[in-house]
Amino acid sequence: MINHNAEPKSLLAWLSPQTPKMLRALGEFVRAESPSTDKSAADACARVIAAEWRKRDVRVELLEQKHRGAHLRITRASDDAKSRGQILVLGHYDTVYARGTLARMPFQVRAGRVFGPGVFDMKGGIVQALFALDAIADSRARLSDRIVFLWTSDEEIGSESSRNLIESEAKRSDAVFVLEPSLGPKGLLKTARKGVGEAELIVHGRASHAGLAPEKGVNAIHELALQLTRLKNWNDLPRGISINAGLIAGGTRTNVIPDRARAILDLRALRREDMRSVEQRLRALHAILPGAKLEVRGGFNRAPLEREQSADLFRLAKALASRMKIKIGEGTAGGGSDGNLTAALGVPTLDGLGAVGDGAHSRNEFIVVRALPQRAALLAALLIHS
């Protein structure tokens, strides 16, 4: 017997009138400010979010951290007692905004948009997941897999305390849906993401008096400049490779030939083979000036999310969206997310299922109100039909 209530269009029909409730929940989450590096604020936000999820038929766990906010693991059991399958719904509640930002950037709804710190990246996505679960419950659809919703507290600063947890849950999962914001004004899903990393290039020279004995010195800054010129030529933007020198330092006084200089490099690549190639070339760098020595630290810490790991899930999402008369497109994101971590393990991963809007990490951050129930319905349909 067909459960018509579980059809995508029926899920959307139920969710659309829930928009005011979605906005109220979103307001609670956004007003609970949660900067990544403010543990007490993040913990308080985690408790606010947990309280809302505890109103549902799920198991809510607050996973306390020593230096960061608690992570939230929420489990909705499978309706099939014999099933060992799991789907991971992944996201974060931390934001880039310091405590007190609400005073100058208040939560508000106007002209079909919602504004506030973290509303787009990515508390809107958490609300969509909350109400997707409500829609599933109302439809009485049977879920063949266990669903784990994982909301972490430190994605914006590299996921140091959450990475092991994310990877552990991903290894138990058959698919991962990432509730990071969508891409661009059309709300594209992110079927590919660049791998990202950070490397430090250190030059060791030899100090000397710049006036009395310049010939005895080896200028580390000059060597660094030559190396950065070399690295600039490695950029291949059409292929998705970029090396950006974002920070440089060196020297002590103008009349001293500097014996040390360093640069911090942002590394990006769209393909794993290119990621490995960039790292190999960095390790193989040799000094240009006689007497100079090079040291390279770091490298990529998130492998690319390549499209082949998202293709099947995107096709399913597109088909389900079409049954709601909604067009869904795809795109490539230059930044990384925790979806990179799950894809690196070989788990099918679809990113960008969160809110539709713009202005992430800025004073003008916003989401589009009418898209909230649409994205919640899409997630509910994916969880039912995956």
C-alpha cells in the first residue's frame, strides 16, 4: 500500500504551514549566540538546541568537550528492528560571530528574508532538519535506517574536537547529508568541494650587518620572495588549484640581514591527485640562494569532495525535488566543510542541503523564508527514500 503522506509533494504541503513555527525555533537558536571559541556560550546554545529536539521521539546526547562547546548527537531509531543501516545528517551550530553581535545584528524577519548571526551558516539548516523529522512523523513513513543527526561546535575553526566523532559516525553510515548552506541565489547543492589545507614555508638564512658585512649574510626574506614567486606559478585556477600566501613575517631590523622568514600558505585543490601533487612539490622545494635552507610544515587537512561521491545522491535529490515542482541544481564550492571528511572515507556525501540565502560570515547574512519548508521537505524525502 502506497503511503501518499510520504510523497515529497505531501511532505511539502504539510511543512509549508509550519513556516511560522520554523521561524520561532530559528529565532531561539540564533539568539543563543555560539562563537566557536567561547565555550560557555556554545554550551548554552547546545542546551537550547537539545531542548527543542527532546520534544521529539529521539535520543538526545550532549557530548561534553574540555575546551569547546558540547557536540549534539541525536538518534532516531530505525523502524526495522533487523536493519543495521544508518544515515548521517551532519552540521554545526558554532558561528564566526563574537558574543554581543546580536546587539548590532539582531534576529529579524523582513521582506521574505531572515537576518541574524549564523542564520545562514548554519542554524537555518538545523531547523530544517528538525522539521523534516516532524514531517516524517506526521506522514507515518517507516524509516528503514537509523538516522543520526550530528551538530558540532567547532566546524568554523577546523573541527579539531569533533573530527574523530564525525569520522566514527560516517564509517557506520551508508550516506551523509550535510546541512551546510546552499550555493548561490539559486540554492545549488554542493556536489563538489575543494580540498583545503595550510602549510608553513620557513626559510633559514644567515644574519650579518647589512652595511659592514652584507656578503657574509644570507637574506631569508629575499629567499622567501623568490620562493613565493615560484609558488605563484603553481596556481591553476581553471583546474581548481590555488596556493595563496596569506601571512608573511621575517627580519628584526633594517640594518640586519634577516636569518629567518616565513609564510603561511592557503592550499586548495579540486582533485585528490592534484592535492597530492601540490604536497609533493612543496616537500621537494629547494633553496635558490646559496646558503639558504627551507623547511615546510603542514599540508592539506581535508581532501576534496569529488563529484563522483555525490552524483547518485544528487540524482535522487533532483528527482524528489521535481516531484515537488522544485528545480534543484548543483555547483562546486571553493571552501571545505565537514562533508570533506566523510567523503574522504568513501561514504557517499551530498552537501549544501541547508538554507537558501547569502552573506555568510558577514553583517548582511540572510536566508530566504519560502525556501525553509522546501528544503525541509527535500531532506525528509531523502531520509525516507534513501
